[in-house]
Amino acid sequence: MIAVFVNMGTVLLGSLIGILLRNRLKESFQNALIKALALCTVVIGVSSAIQTGELLCVILSMALGTALGELLRIDDGIEQAGDAVKTKLFRGKTGNSRFTEGFVSACILFCIGSMTIVGSLKAGIEHDYSIIYAKSALDFVSSMAFAAAMGLGVPCSVLFILLFQGGLTLLAGLVGPALSEAVVTEMSAVGGTILIGMAVNMLGLGKERIKVANMLPAIFLPIAYFPLASWITGLFA
């Protein structure tokens, strides 16, 4: 878990630096910065998604995982958490209108992707923290840029890092040894696909915002896909 706390610390420090710089940046510059970050998110997402060796696994995981997320209303829950934190911080005052957007976007960016999944699994199984430490360095830079553009919602995302990445690390310690390399690859591919959805939101390309947080259960479905696929194949062999 030490690597998770290091990651939280780098995001918090980077965010605070970004917030200090925020008032010195014009709104047009902040908007341009968000677009640039969105394009970087596309690159990260695509680089993870194209590693898939089982496209059907990604499709089924995304479909079933999103359906489950919609039923659980995960996206609404994260937004409500962001609104609740905003209310506590600002006590009903207006301002920082991008707080919830920054909170949700940062939660997804810092917790979804191949480095988070593979790094958490390695930390939990092998006590190898190198990937999470590398991710922490990248998140430090990203959090500065995000916080400069979106404000206080970004540092508050460290709470989600603790819950999601910390929980994934602990889970890896329990079930990780049973996960094959193929499962980890597909989990990363699904995570990359979700990141692409977040980038679409940041670029404002859709008529409605994609509720990417509702897709989070999809990340774990490759764990069930391979044994089920093997069982079904055996029935027709």
C-alpha cells in the first residue's frame, strides 16, 4: 500500500501547484490545456486498448460492465460525492463551477489504465512498486495541468485513488496469483477503452456526456470471461 500513498502524495502536491498557477492563466489558455490533456488521454487509452488479444472479451466486458454500472448508478454516486465535497469546501458559495467535472475526470484518469491495473497487481502480488512509482511521476505532471484548468476538484480525487487503487492492490494480494497474463492484458485493454470515453467528454464531442464511471465494473469482467469461454468451448469440443 505504500506505493498508493506515494501516488496520492504526488497527485496532491501537483494539484496544489496547479491551483497556485491557475489564477495566472487566462480562461482561453485553460480551455486549450484541457483539450491538450484530452488528446494525451486518447493516446494513453488507445495504447492500452490495442494490446487486446481477445476483442470479444473487451466487447462483452464493456457491454455487461456498463449495464451493471448503469444499474448501480456509479457515475451518479461519484458526481454526488464530488458535489458533497464541493458543498463542504465552499459552504454553498458560488464559484469553482468545474469542481465536480474536475473531480470525476481526475478520478477516472488517475485510477483507470494499464499502469494502474498492472502496477497494482504487481504491487499486490510481487511487492514490486516500480510501475506505480513511475505512474506517480506522470500523475504529478498531469495533476498540475488538470488542477490549473479545473481547480480544487482535482486534489480531492486522492480519496478515490485510495479507495480504487488501494482496493485493487489489496485484492491483487488475495486473487492476483490466480490471474493469467491474458486476463491482466484484457483488464488493461478495457481500462484503455474507458479512458477514450473520458477523452471524448473532455473534448466535448458528444451531444451528451458519456457516463464513463458506469463502465468501471467492466474492468473486472475479464477475470470471469476466460474460465467461462473455456467452459463453453469445452461443451462443443
